[in-house]
Amino acid sequence: MPKLTKKAEPRTDELGIEPSKTAAPLPSLPRLKLSLRLMHNDEIALGPGKAELLTAIAETGSISAAGKSMNMSYRRAWMLVDVMNRCFKSPLVETAKGGSHGGGAWLTPLGKEVLAHYQAMDNATKQVAAAYLGLFENLMEESVPNSTKA
């Protein structure tokens, strides 16, 4: 079988992140899949899912709606918020109980700051890792997706 020629098109997005699941993967090219987690004692204080939840709370003004937007139960969303609120010096999310005007949730100033710092650190980490991705190109076995070796 002849060797596949490498296409000149980009292998990953601008941050070196794995292409979308809908795009067909390119053969023999390394991809990155990074997941940054900030630990506090034995708990994950902040990670990709919690950062996404914080973003959704900021956008929707509701823990319930944020959870639903992520296909997550209210209980699970609330438990994640509780862990984040306990891990930092003060809460990242505050809530108001329902009533005639309804309840709601919002990020505190610390919550906004923590989310911004996490997103900056996550982007920087991915950019640095992407710069090293080329080192692996000639070290990985050549293969074609969905094919078998003879």
C-alpha cells in the first residue's frame, strides 16, 4: 500500500485542539486533548465542566437553566456550584430564592474573576502544548482511520 501524502491544510484548530467530532480525522496526525483542572485539597475546584457551568449561569441567570443547557440535572448543577463555592475564599455563585419576582443566580465579582483567570490559563496551556505537537508527527505510527493492518 502506498504511503499517504500529508495534506497542507491545518491539522488542528488555531489552538491545536482536536477537530470537531463531525470532521473526519486526518490519518497519522497527532491531536491534542487537554483538560485543565484546578485542585483544592482532594476536590476539583474548577475544570472544563465547571467553567462551562459558570458561563451558562452568567448567560441564563439560573442554575437550573444553566444545567439544562448542559443536559445536567438541577441537583448535579447545584452540587458542582456548591463545590466551587466551598473551594474559594468566598462564593463564585450567589442565588436568590424564588418569589413574586422569581429567583435567580449570578456570578459574584470573584466568580467572574476566577472564570476569566481559568479561561486565560486554559487558552495559554493549549497554545503552549500546540507548539510542541509537531515534535510527535514523525514518532507516531502511520495509520488510516477505520482500516486494519495486514
